[in-house]
Amino acid sequence: MSNSVINWFKYASPATFYPLAGRLVPWFSGLAVLLIAWGLWIGLFVAPTDAQQSEGYRIIFVHVPASWLSMFIYCVMAFWSALGLAFNTRLSGMLTAALAPTGALFAFLSLWTGALWGKPMWGAWWVWDARLTSQLILFFLYLGFIALQSAIDDPRRADRAGALLALVGVVNIPIIYFSVQWWNTLHQGASVSLTKAPSMAHIMLEGMLIMALGFWSYAIAVVLTRVRCIILERELTSEWVKRNAVD
Amino acid sequence: MLAVAQLTCQRGARTLFSGLSFTLPERQWIQIQGANGAGKTTLLRVLAGLVQPQEGTLTWQGQAVQECRAEWQRALLYLGHHAALKEELTPLENLRFSLGLEAMPADETVLMKALDRFGLQEREHLPVRYLSAGQRRRVLLARLLIRPAQVWILDEPYTALDAHATQFLSAVIEDHLEQGGSAILTSHQTLGLRSGMSIAL
Amino acid sequence: MMMGFWTSMRRDLVLATRHKSEWLTALFFFVMVTNLLPLGVGPEVSLLRKIAPGVLWIGALLSTLLGLQRLFSSDHGDGTLEQMALSPVPLAWLVAGKMVTHWLVCGLPVVLMAPLLGIQFDLPTRSLGILVLSLLLGTPILSAVGALGAALTLGLRGGGALLSLLILPLYIPALIFGAGAVEADLAGISPQGHLSLLGALLVLSVFFSPWVTSLALRIALE
């Protein structure tokens, strides 16, 4: 995502961004399929069986990349929000709105796979582990953002109010994470830490990275497609949309 | 002098007005005309600085409004659609607080006199809840007499006023123009004011 | 500037005294919620003492939410908010005045009522003091952060429910450190760390919230 930032400044107008996004979507979709297939193959067949956790651990090849991405997408949303508020560009608001559902999806996926992993590991679908709890709160933040945006009819107000909320959220996330960590250590909850997956094999890390890249490509493809829909919806009356519709 | 150049405003997908330009010199007033929903109120809100226009510039005394926001807000008195009154408070309290929110001193006798002139004798200490629509309007309009401003932006000021109050309001506006002020108002009624400029949306 | 702040605060205070039901409802709600809990979980004293900090804090949190929905909506409805936005006084100062009043009307009564409810949960005297202190530091955070949510959801469909959805996740740090202080004291640990962090949150939120809230109000007014 980061290498196209320069282009996005140039393509800040919806009319020029729309066809560019259209050209990029198939590439990222293809890349997503390839990378995810490769990552899954490593995760399911190549990576060795874990001594302690046996086969159940293999869910981390989905869980960890999904968690990474859910956090990363919120930061990207905050980045576009800041740009949108500072430069008053319409496209940033549309991008933020398009990112939110994908971010929420990954947060949910991370919670779900976390629960699936937790059952054999901790013997419970849900434990109040600091990371799981933080992830849940992140999911709530996504839901709040989506709810706020969908409650506002005027797209301009929706964009700007959403941008403000995303920025406030991103400032609060470290504070919330820290407080949840603090709360967790005080209460001595579950002790199996996800970071200390005992001596992670090199091939496992490789698998997770490839899966993460695959998820990224998927996210980019989906977000670009969604942005195209939003652009069409909002610019329905503008000249270039009418011209394209005629062509 | 207020100058407006190439003002464009969209609400949702609809363009309310575009390329609107005019100037408002001292001692002049502008009547904004248009059907319901034509964007009269939005135009006034853009001029007041509540809504950012999609395109166009506003200049006050030769300076862009964004660069002299505080001066523009001091020079401006905007009375909107709503009465901006609290039902639980008396007219006197309402006026006092509205001045206080703008950090302007409120002299009791001046406030009482303004209310009297708008025909609200004996009503100064009655909660606004007990006043009629026309009387509420008059409490709002009493701000014209107590809050000094060069440009008045009035949204439908004649709504709910009786014949007597209508005449009095016109006299107040005339007075304001005499003293070098200017005004922009939307109104469907004929006003009994000296002829001014007119903008149709 | 200060005059605008004082006027905005005094105005809301006068309105609150003429509308006693508003803040009395919030206080009564606090009492009701905390008193319902023992009926739900049973009267065992050791259990009640254990959950008291969390229950009282969540009660405080929910009861401030009640007053928040009306923080700007009446001013928005009658056009006063427009006048405030056009005032030469920075909107943030006027907003700060309203926040202070919200705390005085919705937060302070809760703080004062809390020790009485704490006694019902059999909290020892020392912990009651910590409870009051934590609420004293924490409830202004709730008013400050909540005001932002109220501004963002101003005039929207289902504003009240939406407000809770937006604001409650942001309340989590205050809840953790506030309730944590009392729990720490109950467990015989010094609550100082919790209280310092709560103080830091207070400074941050009171400093930034009026400004961010005024931005949100301008967005809502457009």
C-alpha cells in the first residue's frame, strides 16, 4: 500500500482515481489468490507439527496475519483521515469509509480464529487475555466508526465526523492497549502468551509473512473495488460519470 | 464592504448555487429571493461562516474571511431560522446570556429598553415558554438593538410578526442602514423598506 | 475568553436548576443500577465487596451517559449552538464551560453519592476514600470524552445508542484505572500508580477534549 502513496497524491481527484483503481484491482486480486494459496500450503503442509500444541497451532497462519492487518488498517484509516481533514480532499474520506469494513472483517477474523485456537490451548472459547481483549476493543472501535458513518446522511459530514473519530481512536488505541495490559497483569489471567510461541521455526515466520502479504493484497483489491462503488454513488451527477456511462 | 466571488455550494449531490458573485457596500441591503429549498438559508450560513463553500471566496474589508475570522464575527450579526432562545429563561436572561457568550458586556437598562421597544413590556421576567411565536421572534430581534454590528444577516426576520412589529422592524433596519450598516435578508414578504438589491437563487 | 467560559457555564447551571429532573434522573439511575446488582448476584458479602469497585464505576459511567445525550442537543435544536459557533470567543472555551457544568450536574452528585453506596457493598472506610478520590479524578474524564461523542452524534438518528457505541470503548482506560485503584486498595496494595495514571488521563482529556469537541460541533453544524 505504501508504494502507491505518491500516486495517490497525484490521483486525488475521484475522476482520475476511478480508472486507476479499476486497473489495479485485477492485479491485486490475482496476487492475493497466489500469496494466500502459497501461505496456506506452507502453513498446512510444510511447517512442522508443533511439539506442544500439535496440529492445532496451524490456525496462527490465519490468526496472526489477520490481527496484524486489523491494527494496520486502523492506522491507515487514521492516516487518510488526517490527510482528509488537513487538505479537504474528498478521496481520503471515501478511502477511509472503504477501509473500515475490511478492517472490521479482519478484526473479527482474528477474534474468531483466536477463539478456535483458545479452545484446545486454554480449554475455553474465550479468555480475558490482554491481546484478545484489546482486539475485541479494536473491533468495537471499527463498529463505532461504521455505525457513525452510516447514521449520517450527508456524505461530507460523514467523512469529516468519521475522520475525527478515527483520529481520536488512533490516539486512544495505545492508551487502551496499555490499560488493558495493566489490568491483565494485575488480575493474573491466562498465562499462555501468544508472543512466546515457543521457538518459532523459520518456516513458520515465512508462512505468516506470506499470508500477511496475501491478506494485504486482498485488502487492497477489496478496498479499491469498494472505493470505486463509493465514487460512483457520490459522483452520480457529475459530468465524467455520465460520460463514462454513455461510452 | 463584503464581497463574494464565484461562490459554489453543494448539498449532497445537488448544487444549490454556483458562480455566485456580489458585493454589499455600506448603507445597502440585499434581499435574497428563491423558492423553498433553493438554498437561501444555506447561502446565509455560508456568508456567516457556518458552512464552508465548495468553491469561491468571501472577503470582508478587502481581507479574506478565513484570515480575519474574529473581526468578521464581531462585525456580523446572524439571526437564523430558530429563535435561539431557552424556554426556561426569561427574555431578559436570554439576552444577557447571548451577549455573555460573545463576551460582550450586558447593561440591564439597555436590555430592558430594547425589549420595551419591541413591545415586550411586562414580559421581561416571564419565562419564554409562556410567550407566543411572534413574541419570541421579537425577543430574538431585540438583539439587533443591543449587539453592535456592521452587517446584519437575517433569515426570515418577518416571520410571525404582526403588522405593527413588521413596521417597527423595517424602521430598525432603515435606521441601521442610515448609520452606515448593511444587511442581507431572506423574506417572502414585501418589506416596506427602501429599495435594495435583490438576488434570485 | 474567560467571560465566555463563565457565561456558558452559568447559563447551563441556571438551566439545570430549572430542570431538576435531568440531573436527578442521572443520580437516581446510578443508585438504581448499583442496587440492582446485589439482587442479581446474591447477598454474599465477600463477593459484593469484591465486585463493588467495578459495579460502582460502571454505574457512574452509565449515569453520565444519560446526561450527555442532551449536552448539545437542546442548544442545537433552538439555534443557540449556531450563535455560539459565530461568537468571537473561541468555541472551545464555550464548550469547556458546558463540560464543567455537565460534570457539576452529572458527575459531582455521583461522586458524593458513591461512598453511601460503597457502604452497602461493605467497603472498608479507607477504600471508600479511595473510591471517592478515583471518581473525583475519573468523572471529569467521562464528561470530557463524552462531550466529544455527543458532538459527533449531534442530531443523528438513534443518537443515544450510537453515542454509547462510540464512547464506551474510549471509557475503558478510565474504568480500568479507576476501579483498579479501589481494588488495589482492597487487596492491600498502594493505589497510587492507578491514581497517578488516572490523573494523567484527566489532564490529557480536559486539555484536548474541548478543542476536538468544538471541531466536531462545527462539522455537525454544516
